[in-house]
Amino acid sequence: MTHIFYPHKNWPSIVVEKFHIIYSLKEKLADFAYTYSFNANALFVRPVEQDIIPNASQRLVAALHPSFYKRAGSLPYDKNKEAPAYLKQHSNSKYYQSGLMGGETKAFMEMAEVIKIWTDNDLKRNYIPVWHDESYYNKYMSDKSALVLTPNYIWGSYPSFFAIQSYIDKVKIVVREKANAIWNGLDYFRNNRFLNQKSVQLSDFFYISLLSSSSDYVAFSKDTFKEINSQRQGRFQKINDLFIFTYSNNEKKCFRQVNQSLFLYEINCSDR
């Protein structure tokens, strides 16, 4: 593994200029047949294999965004008709998540070069698309014949992502929620760091996403747990794939693990 360091920039520049970073690696990646980009908060929970390699006619790979998969209503394209990222929605429109991109290296770098130019032109007039790099990416991919991956390849850890039950037990990659306290929150990632903020040490906790709870995450160490959002605490037992949480008021909640993944779904404790 080779680590290539790129000078950090403050948000939103670091995301707006994502394709500048990718294009800067053109020479270093020239000898590779395929190149893929994953967000740093991606967590691989199942093997990702050759099914993400496009054929010669496809060249590029795109993953459908779970939040907008088979959902009625407006997709979050950039609506500014004067902007390069402007995209008009049609009946067969798709919305891709930029947390997973890739394909043939040559095609990937061609895309990066075009989007880099779009970005530079927008920055000269002090314009940033509504969803930064993702807006450019969706515009570029809108007329491309790509290998389209289902949402389980880039699933979210947000409650709204769990609406598509048919994919939960097939999730391959989880996008961990940057806004959650266990990751120090968006302020931390966007450089608005408070000197008195007490950060959570990830090494001290095992964390699990709950499919049906008021808390996005439960974090626990040894035999105690804490609901990150509500700050409720208590004790838990783990019996095979069953988790039993007992709160300080003796209220109990039972959850079953989904195929040894990071997800739990709530069950009736009397059914365990």
C-alpha cells in the first residue's frame, strides 16, 4: 500500500476540489487498469469483488444513492441553469453518491479533468454547486453508459437509509455518519473545532447502528453502553446474535444482529 499525502484545505474547498486531487494522481495511477475512489468514512463490512469492474462498453462505475433510490420527488441536482453542474430531472433520472466512484483509469481521469475544469470556472465566479463534487459528478455521469451499482455498495448509517429493507442484509460498504458525536461531529470535520470539546476515543468503544431506535448509534465498552444521541446509559448482555439493553430505570430493549454486520434491528424481548 502506498500513501499519497495531499495538503489539507478547509471545508468546503476540500470537497469542492475533490477532482483536482484525483487528477493530480494521473501519472502515478497511469499503469493501473482500474482506479476507485472511496470516501474516508467508508467502512467495508462485506467483501467487494469483481462485480464492481465495468465491461469495455461501460468503462465507469457509479453507485445509486440510498437516500434517493426509488424515491418519488425531486432529486438534489444543481438547479442553476447558468452552472456547469446544472441538470434537468427526467422520468428515468438517477442520483449517484460520490462516495464510491471508479472504473477504467483512463476514463476516470478523463472525467476528473473535465470536472476539474468545471470547478475552476465556477470558482472564478465564486460559485459552488449545491452538493459540491457530487453535483458535478452527477452531471458528468448523466449521459454515460456506466456500470450502475445498487445502494448496498455504499450504504449510509443514517436512519433514513434503512427504509429499503431488501438491501440491509446485503450491505457491502457503510458510510459512517460524520455528524454523529462518535466521530466528533461535522464541526470537527469542517475545522470548527472547540477547544473545550471533549472528543470520543474510538478505540474505547464498539459501535453499532440501530435500525429501529431513537439513537443512530449505540456505543459500548465491556458491559456498559451509551446511546450517543440521547446520552441514555445502561448495561447490556450479548447472547449469540441477541443484544439485551437494560436502562437505569430497568426498561429493556432487545435487538438482533443482522448477519454479523454493524446493524441491529429491534425485536420484542418476549420473543427472544
